[in-house]
Amino acid sequence: MSTSLLVSKMQKAATAEGVEADIFATAASDADNALETKHPDILMLGPQVRYLLSQFQNKVDGKLPVEVINMQDYGMMNGEKVLKEALSSIEKAGK
């Protein structure tokens, strides 16, 4: 529920910034499928699954950035800040 709300706030922030983005959430157990079908530019993990960070980094093998969403930003549902972090990580990765 909270992840869906954050996605909605991130999408709203993207629209306000004029950024074209397809922001979506999926369960960690379905992430492999989403990676194959959606081909995202970044994978952001909720703080509650931060323990999966190295597993996903190994899985994507440097093809895209994998980040853990800041716990405070997640808790405050700060979609604008999380979006900025995502865009910054994508830019640093040269995507």
C-alpha cells in the first residue's frame, strides 16, 4: 500500500517536472519478471528489503543502478525527493 502511494507521488512529481517516466512497483519475488519485461533504467528497493541489495546488484550485473530508497523519504512519502535521487543515479550511470 505505502509503495503504491510513493509511486503515485513520484509520478506526480515527474509530471510536474516535465519528466516522462513510467514508474512502477512490484514485489521482490516478481522483480525478475519486471526486469525482463519492463527494462527499467533503475531499480529502487524499499528500505524494508534493503537486505536484497547485493543480490539485485549481482543480478543486473552493472546494467542499471540499484539503489535503496532513503528510509526517511520513504516514510514521509517524499515522491519528489525519491524521484530526484532516481534521476541522479540514472545520470551518474550514464543512462
